[in-house]
Amino acid sequence: MIELDIWCSANILLKRYKSEAVLIATKRADALLDQGDRDSCWAWIRIAKAIIELRRKSAGKSDARIQNAASSPGQELSL
């Protein structure tokens, strides 16, 4: 699986399943490992890691918006 596919898959899972996305990806990885499909298992682990990174970046953007709003009283906060 190419890197672009990993990130696209992670983004789709995150949008569809929100807070459950990492759990779904890791469950899929476990199932594939149980079936002996190590390559696909590894791809799902990479997807899970990408989901975590996307969530971290998203949280960082929200934090920056909150900090900017706090330093500019009277300015409306939009998330």
C-alpha cells in the first residue's frame, strides 16, 4: 500500500467513525494477523498510526485557535 493510500484510508475512517477509527483499524489489523496476512496487517497498523497523527494535528489546530482567541478578547472563536 502506498503512503497516499494509507493517509486517504485514515482520513476516510476518521470522518466515518470519529473516535472509534483507531479501534476499528487495529481490530482489522488483529483479524488479518490471525489469518496470517502479515502484509495487510502491517498496512492497517500504518493506517491506525496515520489516524492518530491526523487527530493530533487536528487537536493542535484547535488548540492554536483557542490560544489566538484568548489573546484577542472580543474576537469570535470558530472551530
